Amino acid sequence: MSVAWLGYLASGLIALSLTMTSIVRLRLINLCGASLFAVYGLLIGAYPVVVLNSLTITLNTIFLLRLLKNKAKFRLLPVSSQSPYLHLFLEYYEKDIRNYFSAFRLKEMEKLSGYYVLRELQIVGVMLGRLEEGGAFRILLDYVPPSYQDYKAGHFIFHESGAIFREMGVKRLETQTDNAAHARYLEKMGFTSEIRENGERILVCHLSPEK
């Protein structure tokens, strides 16, 4: 049986990896493609192909292990809704933001309060919302650019920043989304679905009490 299909599949994965904006996804898909290429090279006796892709597998594996072990330092920085940089940030990523928040309107963000998400002092995201009655912070925008979408920023915001929200009197975080992928992401971050008395479906994350 021809093994050419294996080479085509490996090529497709390598090509697909180059379209990824997330470094993690790029490395993972590239690793899978290189692994298939190495097997393909063994099957057809093309040992230079095996050597090259074995090196690629090694480099991808080392990078991913370093990434997993790396304890990136995050922090939240309060941001003014009148910040010129915030306006530029939202305007630059407006098209991608609308993929997750279809109701996003740039002008409406000027009425909100929130934070920049810093990773090693680089701005890697922004969260905007408003404090509502009953200790709820309604998140109207929680956005991280594609190159930083590796769950680390989200984990920091929703699981390691409780003290910051508690100082604001926040007991729970609320949000909505009509994007299935974003809903799955929020569920991984600890949000659960709730139905309000008026029939509105929201996603809620209850903050753990201070220890």
C-alpha cells in the first residue's frame, strides 16, 4: 500500500502550523507534522528526512516543555476608559474582538472601567466591565490577542486575582457570549451557566472567599 498519503498529511500539518497565531498551537501542530514526516521517512528509507524531522521534534518538544515550566509573571493594571492607548488597542483588534463579542461597540467601552492584563510587563489583554448590584462585576469585554491565547492569562484573571476584585466588593463575575468557542473557554476557566428570572442566560464565576 502506498505511503504517499502519510507524506501529504504531514505536509498539510506543517503548512497548517504556519497559519497559527498562537505559538503554542503552532508548536503542537508542527510537532505532529514533523512526527508523521519522520515516520514517512523511515517507511520510504529517506533517512535525511528522518534526521531533519527528528531535530524538529526535539526543538518543538524542548520549547513546549519550557513553556509549561515557565511561570510567567502576570498583573492587572487599572485602565482609564479615556486612555488613548486603550482606544488604539480596541480599534486595532476590533475585527477579532467582534468574533467573540458580537455586540462590541467601541464607543460604549468609554463608559466602562477595567484592567490591562500584563505579562512580564507587556500588555497581553484587556478586561472591561461595570460593577452591578449584589456584588456582581459584569464583564463586557475580556480579550486576549491570538498570540497570547494560551489560557495562562485567563487563569490568572479568574483564579489568581480574587483579592483585587474583592477589594472592589465583587463576589462574582458575570458575562455573556454567543461564540461557542469562547463559551467553552469560559467553562474551562470555571464559569457555569445560570438562567436569570427574566430568562436571560449568563455565565457566572463565583470568587473564592479570601483565605
